[in-house]
Amino acid sequence: MGWEGVAEAYRRSFATLCAGTVETLLEATGPSPDHLDIGCGTGDLAVTAARRGRRVTAVDPDPDMVTLARGAAARAGVEVEVRESGLPGLSLTPSSAGAVTANFVLNHVPDPRAAMRALARIAAPSARLAMTIWPAAPGPHLAAYGDAARAAGARPVTSTRLAPELDFERAPEGLASLAGEAGLRVMRAEELHWTWRISVEGLLAGIRGGVAGPGRIHQAQTAKVRSEIEELAQALWAPYESAPGLLAFPITAVLVVADRP
Ligand SMILES: C[S@@+](CC[C@H](N)C(=O)[O-])C[C@H]1O[C@@H](n2cnc3c(N)ncnc32)[C@H](O)[C@@H]1O
């Protein structure tokens, strides 16, 4: 939902945030020689897995993400088969993947239960699956943007919240229940914490480029309101400045690791 035309802005900004979990997901999926990365975005996790010697297939429904992921693999000199495909209708052989990752993807699909069932179907028996989402409370980079937008009187945009019957609790327990309902055996359900370092310009590039909630809000405003929000947001980000023009945000994500019995 909402990833059309934002791939390059995502690469410059929030891709570096999502990359914070790559090591954890690779370690959590065990020693499988083959790896399927769902919703691969610009390809950070897929390329890292390939560099570690895994045979990697990566899928993403957005054609620009597919192009960027292919480019990242080519530049890294590794082979990754990148296909244009998405949950829940993956065009892949059922029960075929020895390790499956979905890094910040299940929080972007219109039917998370159907998506989780598709992940379970594609996993081979005993395969490990590692999935992340964002928790319900927004990180400080987003909270500050929201406060800035409200203070600037930003025009509201249509909510992307799912209907209650489709939604799930954005917490370790909620993601774990989803995995359990899909027939997976949950091995870990926890929060991850790290520091995200990004330049002010990089973060603004993502927001101006329309990435995620702040990006959608930003693009719906007049130039005057956009510039007011940017000024206010930068003031609210200032306590996180670690060096001139560089921000360091404490980040929390939700991780579930499961296997297919
Ligand atoms: C926040 S990005 C995460 C990208 C990548 N996993 C990473 O860690 O950088 C979400 C990604 O999910 C993809 N996506 C959106 N809907 C999807 C679906 N139904 N199935 C698979 N991927 C989807 C988007 O195109 C986007 O690349």
C-alpha cells in the first residue's frame, strides 16, 4: 500500500532505518543455504544474505523497488533473483523456501492474516521465518513530524489504518498470534532496539519524496505549509542531533521468529 513512485526516496532515507534489523533476521533464520526475502525493497537484506553465500530469491510488488534491488545486487557482485511479486499471491512454489524474511512488510499489507498464511505456505517444513513490524507507538522521528504537522495546521490525509477486523495488535504478542493462527510455531517474540543514524537531509528527502505516513502528509500540503512543517520538525529533531546535520534516534521494532512444523 502506498509504495508507488517512492523507491528512490526510500533508498535515501527509511531503507537505512529498516536495515537496522538485517543482522538479527539473518542470524534468526539459521543456516539454510537458500533464502527468500519478501518485500525486499531496495535489497539490503537480500544482498547481505547473498554475500554470506545464501542462494537468494527476493520479491517485491513495486517495480521500482525491484529495479533498485537488482542494481544493488549487481553493484555488490552477488546473484539475487529478484521478482516482481507480493503477498498474498506469491508466484512461487509452495513449501519451497528454507528461510523466509519479511522485514517491515506485514505492517504494509491490506490483509495481514492472509499475508501471514501465504508466508507459512511458501516455507518448507522446518523452515525458519523471521518477521518485523513497527510497534503501535511511533518512533521519535515520526512523533516529531506528527507534532510539527499539527502545529503547522496541516491538512489531514485519508487514514491507512486497517478495519478492526483485519488489523492486529502491533506488538510482539500481536504478531506472534498472527503467526500462530497461520500454523507457525513461534520461537521468539520480542522488541528490538537500536540507534538509527541519518542526516537531516536524508530524512527530509524521504519525507519530501512521499515515503510512509509523513511522506503522504507532506505531499498533500501547500508549499508554505510544507516549509513550516520542515522548520518545526527540524527544531523537534534537534535534541537527537549527534553532530551538525546528523541525527541519532532510538528505535524500537517488533520481531517474531517462527518455524513451520
Ligand atoms: C518498509 S519497506 C521494507 C523494505 C525492505 N524489506 C527493507 O527492509 O528495506 C516495505 C516494502 O514492502 C513492499 N510491499 C508492499 N506491499 C507488499 C506486499 N503485499 N507483499 C510484499 N511486499 C510488499 C513495498 O513495496 C516495500 O518495498
